[in-house]
Amino acid sequence: MHYRTLLAALLLVAIAAHAPVASATDAQAERNRKPVKEIAPAHIAVGAAAFPVYLSTDWSNPLPEITRAVLVLHGVLRNADDYFRAALSAQAAAGDAGKTTLMIAPQFLIEPDVDAFKLPADTLRWSLYGWQGGEPALAPSPASSFDALDAILARLGDKKLFPNLKQVVVFGHSGGGQVVQRYAIATRGDQPLIREGIGVRFVVANPSSYAYFTGQRPMPEIAANCHGYNRWKFGMDDRPPYLAAPSAAELEQAYVARRVIYLLGTLDTDPNHPALDKSCMAEAEGPYRYARGHAYVAAMQARDSGTPNHSVWDVPGVGHEGGKMLNSPCGLTAVFDIPGCPAAD
């Protein structure tokens, strides 16, 4: 669909569907604050702090058989256990490719999680939504959620542990997709891997919003009445410490250079989905996730040099379901390079 035609269609849907309800937002936040059901059993050090992770194989000893590592990031409910099970299912579906892959499911916690499980004081915890945009942790140190992911990449770059690693994939769905999209803009942790000849790929699946590099939005009439619509994590203003130093142009240049695959479920079209970000900042990007994703990709493709390293693949018949997105033919192609995704041909 032509970019202008798409924007016109988005405008019509947004006018019909735009009905932000404060109580619904409050109820959603209350639900998201509930402690998780399970804490990941392993952890990685981020400075002097501990960051919990699920691992398909113990990585404390060398793993010469591992050629690929896949990070699978959970959504706003922080249910890394569910995402880890989906990751193991995808690993099994990948056949031989899965046998040489290490699956990793990090877990970003908040204070209620730490309190409910009486976790050690050195456990990293963020604000309810701050981890999605790389903001500093609340305790025990101001480590960014991006610092935590960098720590995982640094461990994967240890040649003593992973002498034959060739590919790292960072996959995120929903809230995790928001993390991956912003991390693909901001990360410094990929460069040591790339220098060692290890490929790094970012797979962004069904996020509620994206970080724009300009002040233009698909729904300009919403943006015009939305204070702070261009603040980070939706735009480049007021960026957190982790990515405050580079200019917006430098961040964009780095992002465009990275390999990014956008996976969009064709049924993720509910403008009133209970987990959809209904803030004016997000609604300025479109009425629902599928539309927001295509509008963002179109905006990036319209830049002077386009985005030759970025791809957008529709996932037919799937809505806002992380496990189905990851285990779909396109999900398996994006993560394991297994043929089967028509959009990738």
C-alpha cells in the first residue's frame, strides 16, 4: 500500500477508534504491577548487580557446539517463563539448527517482583515501564536495561566460552518488541561481536510503539495535541543516559546499518486490545499494532537512503500472541534462517 494511502486509512480508523479511557489505563497498569509467577533461575552480573535469565544450556563452561544464540524478550507482564517455553518450542521446531543454538530469556523485574519473592538486594529492578526504553534501574544501581542486554552480548562474545558462535539474534514481542526496537537504535554491545565476525540481528514483533527519528507522525492531528509525543521512547527528545550522548542523526545512522526484521501479525488489529498502549504518544503512531508497524517501516523507507538492512514480514493469521509469532514459519526464518517464510523470498 502506498505510504500516503496507508496514512489516510490510519486517520479514518483512528478517528473512529480514538477513545482513551483513564480508568482502563489505570486498570491495565494495576494488572501489570502484579508480581510475576516465576523468577528465572540463573543470572548474569551487570556490574555488581544480578540480572535473572533462563538458559537452555548451562553457560558456565565452554560450549563449542553452540553456533547461534537467541535472546527472547518477554512483554509487559515480565512472564519470561512463558516466553522461555515458547523459545524451547521454537528451538525444537528448528531441528538441526536448534541443536546448536543457546536460547536465553532475560527477565526485567520491578519492585513488586523482588518483594514477593524476597530476592537478594543486588537484584536489578526497574520502574513498571522504564525497562522498555532503556531507562536506569531503580536499584541496586542505575544500570540501564540496555546495559543488562549488553552484559549478555559480552558473555556471548567470550571466545573461551563460545569459540564457534556465528550469529546472535535478539527477538522481542509486544513490550519486548519495544525493548528490541529501542535497543537496536541504542546498543553499543553489538560492536565487539561484529568485530569478531559474529552477526547480530534484531527481530521486532508486534510492539505497541516505535521510536521515531523526526517529529513527523502518521497521526499528526493527535501529535499536535499531545505534549511530549516526541520524547523518548517515542521520539528523540529527553533520551535517558545510556543513549544521551550521540546525536539523533548518529543514532539513526547506526540503526539503519543494523539488520532489523519487523514481524507483524496480520490479526493484531484491535484498537482496544487490553495491552495496547493507548497514550496519545502511541496513538499518534496509528490506531493498532499492525498499522503502527507498517507506518513506521514506511516512514523509515521514505528516508533519503532507505533502509536496505531492514525487512518487514507479515505473519498471516496471527494476532497478539508471542508464542505463535516466534513459532510461525516467518518467526523461525527470522530467528533460525530456516526457509519457509513467503515474505522472506
